[in-house]
Amino acid sequence: MCISDGYFRKTKKGFIGELLFVLLWLVVSLYGGIEKASAATYYVTQNGSGSRNGLKYEDSMSVSNHNSGTWTKDDVFYLCDVITSTISPPTSGETGHPIIYRGDYPGHPGTVDGGGLLTYGLYPKVGVNYLVIDSLEIKNCLTVGVLLRATSSASTEALQVTINNCNIHDILAGNGIDGRGVGLTVTNSTIYNIWYDGIYHVGANTTISGCYIHDVDQTTGTPGGDCIQLGDMVGGWIHRNILDHSSKATKHCFIGTNTAKIIGKPLIFERNICTQGVAVEGINSRIISAEDITNGQIVRYNKLYGGKHSITPLGNAHIYSNIMSGASDYAISVQSNSPAGTIIDIYNNTMHKSHGGITFPTNNYIIDIKNNIMHTVTKAIYQTGVSATINLDINYNIFFNTESIYVYNYCTGGENNVIADPLFISSSDYRIQSTSPAINAGIDVGLMSDYVGSPIIGLPDIGAYEYQSSTSYHPSVPCGLKVLAHENI
């Protein structure tokens, strides 16, 4: 068969075109057309070992090589054995793709031990965000266990750091966790033996859940440390924690400040157990002190023991279904610097063995006090003045074993208040018996369930517990440790 010159030239031209296309495709593939290699898992020890490429424990990279490296989203770092240098993550993750640090490699659990000399245990470089820190022990640091900064000063920039299942303790001259930026989450962690605050953080959308924080404020001078101190924290959710300040009861289990800077989300403090001894030398100890002038605080389903006050709200507040016992002053003390028109609802709480029940100033506030039990309190309701400008509704409450119920003439209650023994199960079990005068004696204030999640049946009962038959009563367990199916936050 004879092939003409023209056909050959045409075929050759087509071949060259296809070759150029293939070469172009290769160039594009090599220089950006193909996604980077998938994230890797690395192993980090203090000095490294083997080849030190970090791709397996036997070839672990050193802390210094990690700190000076450049990493990518979804990378996982196992911090192994005892580490005596600061871990300083140099690279951010991304939304939904954090860089993860773990201390639970089997057989080689990670501990950052500062030996009393290391300033910080874990300190990401300023501006590094989208990190997860999981199952790591950090101890014996001089200043801070975990230091986090979105930038050096801004509390409104993204931080997005999650600390889970960590053990942070024996911080010699500072805070357990000290942070600034939006989006800190601390879960299932233990923080103790801290010189100042267990957690100190400034930034919105903070979640602290399932933590045990105790033995904070180990200062030898002027007391000042709190279990948790948060600022600029609208959107905060503090729930199911045990906050124990009883070893040195000088400040707060929780304090939130400047919480109205971002409009639209309240502070929710719920299902926590807080313990704090009586105030020392007149220090103004409080279990919960929070301000959110714009959005309001929701304080519910908590057990609050001791302290000078249990709750000291500033600004709008919704306080319901809490158990408060043993306050050396008033269980609830409304702060006098709340703005005019502040609305405070106090519903279905049980207050027991405190100096007083509720105190408030004469400012132009709207305070609604209904369905509460005040048992063995010296002064149940106390208004600090004689002005009638305050708008009060005190009704459907039970008072028992009180020296005085109302103090000052303008502080009077409605006709449905009752002076009677509420008939608790015992002096430490505040559920009510079947013959309690609290049963069906309240008024509907919009609550659907009680302190432990039992449904409200018929008219509400007065106090934190709704009476249930013995076969349907929820067990009386620490509310800070129980996840209830009806929760919908």
C-alpha cells in the first residue's frame, strides 16, 4: 500500500500536537494541578531517634525540628514519652481540618514536664489557630501550662483550639490555660494545683465541658485565682464541670466579665457542681459572678455549695432550677451596677442553710421571684434600701425556718407565698416528699422539666425538684456528670 506524502505530513503534525498536550498535562500536574500529598502522622520525642524523619516512633523527630517545621492541615503529631521543651506548633490548620497533637501513643504516653524551669508547656506561635490538643499531660511549668494567642492582643480573631482529655497541673506561678481569641473548647480535662486561674480566657464562643478543676489560687499573697475566669465571652457554654475551690476559698469558681461585646448569644452556665468554702477575711467570694448586660445569663441545673454568695448576676439574668446551700451571705446577690431596666427572673430554685436567700438594690430593675424554696435562711428577701423604684413580683414561694422574710416595707410578697416546712427527703436530699406543701403549689413560668430532667406534671411544684413517684424519680446524681437526653442547647 502506498502512503502519500500529504498523509504522512498530516499524521506527523497530529502526533506532535498530541505529544505537546501530554507534556503540558505533566507540567500542570507537577506544579499545582494535583492536590498535595495527604496529611501525615508524625512522632515527636525530646531529642528524636533513628532517621529523625518522624514517620514512626523509632524514627521520631525532635521537638526543635517540629517547632521549626512547616506542616499541613490534618497532620497528626504523637508527642511521646517525657518532653522537657516547650511544644510550639508553627502552622495553622483550617476550618474542619485542624492540626492534631496527641499524647496517647500506646506504650509511650506524652508528658510535657517543665521541671519547674520551663515557662510554658505548649505555646503555639502567635496567630497559629485551628488546633486540637488531645490526651496530653502538662505539668511543673513555671508560668502557664497552655498559652494561646490569636494575636498578641486581639480577642476577636479566630483561635479555634480544642483541648480534650488533658491533665494540666502544678503550674508554679500562673494559669493552667491562658488564652485569647474566638473559639476555645476545653473538654474532659483535669486542671489542678494552679498558682492562679485554672482557665483564663478572653474571647467569644468559649465551651468548657466535663472538666474537673480544683486546688487553684495557690498564691501565698493577695488571693485572686479562680477556677474559671472568662471575658468577652458571649456565646459561652459552661456545663457539666466540677469546680472545687474549697481548699482555698478566696475567689470564684466561675467569673465572666465584659460578656456583652458581641450581640446575640447568652452565657449559659448549667449542670455544674461548684464547691467553695466560706469567705476569708471579708474577701468577696462568689461561686458564680457574671455580667452580660445585653444578652443575659442563663444559670440553671447547678449544685452550688458554700461561698459568700452562690450567684451574683450583673445585667439580665435567668436563674432557675438550681440548688444552693451553705452561702455565708446571700445565695443570690444582684449587683448594684446593673443598668436601669435590668430583668432578672429567679424561678424554681432551692436555697438552704445560708445567711440569706436573695438580696438586691433599690435600682430601677424588674425582678420576678417565683416558685422558690428558702429553707433555714436568716433573711429570705432583702432589699438594700427603701426606694419603691424597683419593680418586684415575689409570689408562689415557700419560706421555712427564717428569722425574717421581707426586709424594708417596699419589699413585700404576694398572697400565694407559703410559710411551711417543704418536707425534704433529708437535710441533704432536697427532693420533696409525697405530702409536701410544695406539690402543685407553683405557677407556670415556662419551664418544662426540673433540676434532674423530670417532667413538670400539672401545676409546677415549688423548688428545684418536681415530685415524682418512687418508680419514676430520676436518681439524685451529680448533675455535672450526667448527660440528659432532653438537653437541646
